[in-house]
Amino acid sequence: MSTIRTGADTAPKSGFWASGHWPTLVAAFLYFDLAFMVWVVLGPLAPTIAQELGLSPAQKGLMVAVPTLAGALLRVVNGLLVDRIGPKRAGAISQAIVIAGLFTAWLSGIDSFAGTLALGVVLGFAGASFAIALPLASRWYPPEHQGKAMGLAGMGNSGTVLAALFAPTLAKLFGWTAVLGLACIPLTIVFVLYLFMAKDAPNAPAPKRLVDYFQPLKSADAWWLMGFYSVTFGGFVGLAASLPIYFTDQFGLTPVVAGYCTAACVFTGSLVRPLGGALADRVGGIRALMIVFVIAAVALAGVPQAAALPTAMGLFLIAMLALGVGNGSVFQLVPQRFSAEIGIMTGLVGMAGGVGGFYLASSLGFAKQWTGSFAPGFYIFAGLAVVALAALMFVKGQWRATWGAAEGVRI
């Protein structure tokens, strides 16, 4: 059983901002925010790219899903790097790769479906920032503030709003490949700020053997947490990538208007992530997640019945609110159970979330191509939320009686 140890363990309890290192928290947020902006940029650009390259619905779904899958797999790599070389250095390497990849794509241009998939792999390094930014911030804060620290750093997923707001308009003005080059400007600015502001916490775990990093997978708790996050974060990022396609195909919106609608939905889910962490600190992550799964399942199952845009928007906003709270709630639980392995667990849980996002984004595309409707994709994912609720009810008693009670923190 792992115990909670942070740099503030031996210090008296204090207010949130005084209990950690706020410049690092800000740097983690900025890094995460801009990384997420470019991670999902193919979603808002998808209607324009599909028209220019003549992509089928399934190809559009795969194009926006590949960055999610690549980011999921690379999160495990980044989780290992965090524990081996420290989160600050790992973050610097990842940012350099993304900036170089986008600059190269802008210079050379992309004129094929295969090229978009290759770009998606590069963008996966941006999505893998999750496994770096969260432990970078989290290691500075004590247990009673873990939910808020992880939630504020994780609020960087609001970068998806920036992509939805600006990418379609910039693509209309300058062409969609120009967006890739323009993105390098804010990425470089944040990279410089990150180098000056971020600082590794003094309580980094000692280096371990490679095989030791995967010890958490021997615990069923790790698999449960990964499964729950595959629904909450998978739903969030899968919708963030797919909604521009849905709005243009289902309601005939222009890419720019679809981007605005997507931005509203994504902003809602991003805004409440830190609130989800704070709520979980207050009422417990388990109780918060149970509410999340119920609301998300009902909202997503209702989407196919929405015949008008306002109704669909309302349901998506409700779903994103729930999923955003769920993201913060899961990561209130992770450090309570796996504090000593927070780096690799952030990577593993984040990977599961990315896999869930890949499934949702790609399944919506295939559903549209095979059945002529997005409905099967939404119904199946709503069903997964119900399954997650049943699983949570199955394990909650054991969790509260064992590690939750042992740590003395509300779960």
C-alpha cells in the first residue's frame, strides 16, 4: 500500500496557494493549455481538410482520433520520463518535439490522408503532456489540496477551446496548413516561460528499475481508475475532436460556426475540471463520479433524439459539464492511492483516457459511414458510462474501508 508523501508533508497545513509552488503550477497550466490546443487542432480543421482532400466519414473520424491514440500511448512513455529525469526536463523535450514537428509540417505541406495521420502522431506528443504537467504541479502540494492542484493544472485542457475558436477562422483566411505554422508562435512563447518558471519538487522519488514502474498494474485499483478515466476524459476529448464534424454534417453549419459551438461545449467541460477536483475533496471522488456517470449517460443517450441544434447543444453542454467534473474527480483519487507512483499512474490513467477518446472519435466516424447516423456511437458510449457506474458501485465499499480510511482523506 502506497502512502501519501509530498514536499509539504512535514509542514503545517496552510492555505492552498501557500502550500505549494505557484509559479510551477502556472507553468504547468500554460504548457498543458497550449499542448492541448494543438493536440486537437485537427478536429476544428477537419471539415476544411476533408473537403480539400476528399475524405470519407470514416477517414475523418480516424484523422481526428489518431492524435488521441498517439497521445494515449506516449503518456506512458512520458510517465516513465517524469520519474526518471524529472517532469520539467521531460516537458521541455516534449514541447521541442511538437514545435519542430508543426514547423516542419507547415514548411513541407500536407496533401494526403496519410500525411494527416503522420501529423496526428506528432500531435500525440502534445497530448502526452498530460503525464508531465499534472505530476509537475501535483508533487508540490499536500493531500488536502491534491484535488485543487490537479484540477487547476488539468484545466489546461481548456486549450481545446482555443483550437475550436481560432483554427477554423485562421484556416479560412490563410489556409489550414498555415494554422500549423502560426501555432508555433504561442507554443514557443510558452516554452520559454516554462523554462524560467517551472521547478521540480524536492521530493522526487528515487530512480527505480524499469519493471518497477509497472508495479501498479498488479493492483486492481489501477485498472479501475484507468477504466473510469477512459469514460470521463475519453468522452471529453473524443467530443472535443468530433463535434466540429458532427455540427457540420448533422446541422450543415460552416466550419467557423461549428468551431464556435464546439468551443462553447469544450469550455464548459474545461472550466469545471478544477471544480470537480474541489468537489471531490469535499464530498469524495467516489460520490462525485457516481453523479457524473449518471448525468453523462443520460445526456449522451439523448443526443440522437435532438432534432434541433439548440437541443443538441444543451445536451452536449450537460455532458461536458459532467465529464469535466469527472476528470477532476478521478485525479482526486489517483494520488490518494498511488502517490509514490504518481508519475507512471498519471501516464497510465491518462493513456486509458486517450484510448477512450480514440474510440469515441473513430466510432462516430465509422457509425456515420456504415449506418448513415452518428447515433450508434453515442448510444454505445452512454452504455459505457452506465457500465462504469456499476463498476464504481462494486468497488466503492472496499476503497472506503481500506486505502481511503487508511489515508484519512475523503474519497
